[in-house]
Amino acid sequence: MSDNTNIIIRPADPEDIGQIYSIELECNQSPWTYAGLAAELANPNSMFLTMEQPQNGKIIGFACIASILEEIQINNIAIHPDYQGRGLGPMLINHALAKAAAEGASHAYLEVRESNIPAIKAYEKCGFTSYGVRKRYYRDGENAVLMSATLFTPRI
Ligand SMILES: CC(C)(COP(=O)(O)OP(=O)(O)OC[C@H]1O[C@@H](n2cnc3c(N)ncnc32)[C@H](O)[C@@H]1OP(=O)(O)O)[C@@H](O)C(=O)NCCC(=O)NCCS
């Protein structure tokens, strides 16, 4: 298992979009467009985080989370294929959940393809549980698993 301790998680910058788009194309069966990612970055209701290697500034993952009052929705997350399977996805998700909770969010939601076992496992490690299935949710007819998590506001 590689060492994750020096990995940097920070808000995405416009100049990161090129690297983020490359990861998106490699990871996502129905990738967002470059313009879609750029629009998300400019959206004031979106938390757009990147994961960066400190040695060379390389972006190795990202997450897009929408805030709607006290709820957040994980709309997109991907870890570069060379870095998957070492706990970075859960690390990024937990960081986003803690940040959202500190800002007052109480619940998190997401949809995931029924066949995407790595993602479902990663979400379960972060406290998400399934509360239903949306039949034929995706364009190719695949079902979506609906998952949610309760966030605990840190006490000061
Ligand atoms: C989903 C995703 C963000 C999870 O991130 P991650 O850093 O790989 O998460 P984890 O390291 O906790 O791995 C989760 C599970 O994936 C599997 N896995 C992923 N990559 C693996 C690899 N290279 N080797 C072995 N197992 C791997 C393992 O089964 C692991 O579960 P386990 O720890 O119980 O064995 C990442 O796999 C990804 O970017 N996938 C493509 C994009 C995607 O599907 N996004 C989610 C859309 S809803």
C-alpha cells in the first residue's frame, strides 16, 4: 500500500481543468464535457475539490459536490486509474463530507451504477448506505443504486 499522508486536497483552480478532464475521460463511462467541468467549477453552489501529488503538482483525483440547503449531492468523483485501490477515493469523500458538515450540511446523497462495485465499496467505507434503486436510470438502461449518509456536525 502506498503512502497517502502527503497527498494534498484543495479547491480546484481553472488551470486544473485540463488534467481533471483527462482523468474524467479515462474513468467515466459517460464522461462530462470539458465545458461541463468548467461550468461546475464556476458554480457557487458546487464544492469542486482536487487531489494533488505534492512532489510534482500532478492532479490524481477530483470530486464535484453540489450543496442544496442542508443537503449535499456527490455528482462526480474519480481517482486516476494508476492510483485507484489505495484508499484515496474514501479519503477525498471523507474530506468533502467533513467540510460540508462544518458548513452546516446534515445529509449526503448520491447515485451510482449498480455494476460499479469499487465505487459502492468506497462509498460504504465513508458511511453511505443504500436506500433504494432507480430502475433504468442511466441512458444505457442500467439501474442506479441510491445511497445516503448522515453527516455529524463537529462540536467545538
Ligand atoms: C470509485 C473510486 C473513486 C474509488 O476510489 P478508490 O481510491 O479506488 O477507492 P478504494 O481504494 O477504497 O477502492 C474501492 C474498491 O475498489 C476496488 N479497487 C479499485 N481499484 C483497484 C485496484 N487497482 N486494485 C484492486 N482493487 C481495486 C477494491 O475492491 C476496493 O475495495 P476494497 O478496499 O474493499 O478491496 C475510483 O475507483 C474511481 O475513480 N472509479 C472510476 C470513476 C467512478 O466510478 N466514479 C464513481 C461514480 S458514482
